[in-house]
Amino acid sequence: MDSLLVDIGIIIVVATIGGYLAKLSKQPLIPAYILMGVLLGPVLGLIRDPENMLLLSEIGIAFLLFIVGLELDLRKLRDVGDVATFGGFLQVAMMFGLGWGAAKLLGFCNLTAIYLGIIVSFSSTMVVIKMLSDKYELDTLHGRIIIGVLLLQDIVAILALSMLHTADSGAVTSILLNLLIGGAIIVASFLLGKFLFPPLFRHAAKSLELLFLLAVSVCFFFALLFTLFGFSIAVGAFIAGVILANLPYNIEIISRVKPLRDFFTVLFFASIGLQLTFTDIASTIPAFIVLLVLTVLVSPLLTIVVCSLFGYKRRTSFLTGMTLSQISEFALIVALAGLTLGHISQGIFSLILEVTIISIIVSAYLIKFEDKIYSKLGKYFLVFERFSKVNKELENMSDESTHDVVQIGYDRTGYSIFRTLRKMRKDFVLVDFDPDVIRHLLERNIPCIYGDIGDPDVLDKLKLQQVKLVVSTIPNFHENLMLLKTMKKKHSHAQVIVTSYQAEDALALYEEGADYVIVPHFLGGEHVSYMLEDISTNLDKLITAKLQHIKELKTREELRPKKRKK
């Protein structure tokens, strides 16, 4: 026990230092955590029980998928169901075939080739969800496609694990039995979520501490239940999250579970680095290069092609492919199972681990800079535009349309601006990257287009050289900076209003020529200060302001795109 506590303490301290350095140098955090693990394990040998750390870090995976389940609105995935299921399965099948074929050409036996084919077929739920969450892209169109594909991949990975465990005996009946058991557990789980959990959580919600403990207990209960029947702990935790998502307390649960998730997530990524060994690297270099190229280059390209065939535009396809450019944490579970069963050697296990680590590091950078990469390479994917039809369904604007005002972003701050523009009878078009928002605007026949200002194609379609005013409520500094530079080139006399949450970024945007920078917390404070001055001598004004505010909030809620009721 003392050894375990010492190991955890060392990992957290060193990972914090690595994360701090990465933040200062504006680098992704995930590679920093992995490299700190490599430093503590293979390089310095300071961690005594790296295997225990990997097992402990599975809790991080469980909490991550538990929160994903809590935040997931399955109805949002219906719009991307075709590409997530059929397209996702097609991509997995093609990658398995390429991985298996490449392994056979490299001289590996058939069983080892099967393992390598499986491993390059799946992307990392842990890495992708964290990166999308950090970039606030879970609700975007490509975010929804990615989540749908990852869910399919996780299901296929579970089936693959079941098959590998029965590979020696060839027990097809055992696989079918596992599937039936899994289906029965899922059905029973949702029945519990519908009839048992609502009264339990209603009582527990009276105490935030009890609510937290009950939520964590449910997470572990389902994780252990699925594990008992040979499934992954992560799948059980995800099912638990989906069940609790329908309760009205999911926001409170998420806010209290996130710190635990972050803690164990650090352990997970550090533990990957701990497992690395530097033995016999030279003999595996050809296989390492081939598998890495398949993962970070071929797999994204295949995903782009598949998404394009299903009608998505090149930017959505590109972002989906780039995000799915790493090997899954399931690769480690599959590899460990293969090592335990004697299907693969220690050398192959080390090879898989090396490719997993490097692919995750490379992928973290690809995802972080995917917008810049697209701006450089997007023109080479123009051939895929002939298949695109989905984004045509998400716009109310012809190729010849021009508008005096462009508003970017509808929700929160954007709604008030939108309402004012309509009241002033301005000729405007609204841009948003949430498909639900665009469909809501289409129903009201409001000029709109799906996309974001980081997409040069969207900027071209807006004909910015003819607009008089651009208002961006998106707080992304780099995208607003790109917008300002684009407006300087296309129409330097147009007024540009952008948004920032940070004073430092706001000043930089002013230096780049912004006519005004919206800083929400600053404006909110100013508004309250004026209101306090106004009501200091007349409390009736406060009551009037309150009633007006309540009315406005209700009106806004009615006009928002319909969401799942909590």
C-alpha cells in the first residue's frame, strides 16, 4: 500500500510539472502526461509497480465515459446514424483488412496479424472525448459523427475481445451467449433507470454529498456488473451515464465527478508511458513505421472518404478524420489479453505500446492544429465536394445571396443580437456550428448557414466583401483573429465586432483592428452596476426589472432549439 501511494504521489507531482510546462509553451497536455510517464518509468525507473498504475487508471476511463454518457443526448446521434453505423463499420473493416494485410507482408503469423489488424481499427475514446471537450466541439456536426463512430468502435472492440478469448476453442456459441447476456444486461439496466433510480435520486438529491456517492456507486455497480460477464469496465460506466442522463440531476453529478475524472485521467496517460520498454527496438522499426502510417495517415484519409461518400462536406469530413487519428486505449486491453492468452509475444506487446504512445502524441497535435492544417490542405480535398449534400440541407442561403450584416453564433449573447437585428429589420445572415440551431432557424425561414468562421469555405460563401457589419459572439481568439485579417483583405471599411473572455485577448483583437470586443463578464458587471444605481432609491424598479427578466428568460427558452428535457 505504501508503495502504491508513493507511486501515485510521484506521478501526480511530475505530471503536474509536465502539464504546467506544456501550458506555458502552449502545447497539448496529453503528450506531456505520457512523456512524464516515460520519464518516470523506462528512463528513471522511479515507479515500482507500473502494472498497478495501468489497472488503477482504468477508473479514469470509467469516469470519462460515465460523464460522456451523462452529457449524451442520443437523439442528437440520430441525424448522423447512417455515417456512424454503416460508415463507421466500413472504416473499421477496411482498417482491419489493411492492418492484417500489412502484418502478413511484414512476415507475422496469422494470429499476430489479426491482433495488429484489430488494434489499428479503433480510435481512442479517452483522447478524442477529452480533446473535443476541451475545444467545446462535442455538439458540432463532426463532434456528433465522431461520438457515434466511437460508440460503434467500442461495441466492435468488445465483440473482438470476446472472439479472441474463445479463439483457441472456436466456441461460436460462447460468443453468441455473451452477446445475448450483454443485451439482457443493457435492457435490465434501462428498466432500472426508468423505475428504480428516479425515486432513489429524488431522495438523495436533498444532500449533495449523498447524490454524489449514489452516482459514483451506480457508475461502479454497472462497471463491475459488465466486468463480471466479460465486458469492459468502460462500457458499464458509459451505460450508467446514459441511464442517469435522463434524471434532472445530471448537471450536479457531472460537476462533482469531473475532478475525479481529471485525476484518474492523468494517471491513465502517465501509465501508458510507464509501460514502454526499449528492448529490441531496431528489429521492430519497419513494423512500427507501417503501423504508425496506417494509424495517423491512412485511417484519417479513409474516414474522410467515408464521410464524403455519406454526403458530408470536406471540412466536416476532414475534422472527423483528423480527430480519429490514434490507436485506442482498447488496443492496450486487447494486447494485454493477447499476451496473457499466449497469442502474441512480449515483443509484439511492446511494439503495440510504442505505436499507441506515438500515435496519441501525434494525434493530440493534429487535433490541436487541425484548423490550421485544413487551411493549408483543404483545397486538395475539393474532389470530395461532389458527394456533399448534408450541409446543403443545413443552410437557407443561395450562392448568389448577399447580406448587409453577418452574425456568427446564435446561443447566449448571440440571441440578444439576433433579436435586435430582426427588430431593426436588418438584412442579415446567421452562422452557427450547432446543427440543431440551424434547423431551428430553418423552421422559422431565417437566412442561415451551418459552419464556423474557421472554415475558409464558409467565409467565401458569405461574400464578406459586400457586408457592412460582422458580429462574432464566438469567444475563440484564433478564429476571431482570422476573421479580422480576412475582413482587412476583403472589406477594410466594414465594422467588425468580436468576442473574448480574456482581457489580454481582447486587447490583442483591438490591436488587430476590431471595432469593438464584447467581454461578457465586463458587460454584465457594468449592467448590474447601472441597475444598482437606478434601484438604490426605488425598490419597485428592482421588482419590475426582475419580472421583466423572468419574462425575457422564458421567451428566450421558448425560442431556443428544443433540447432534451432534464
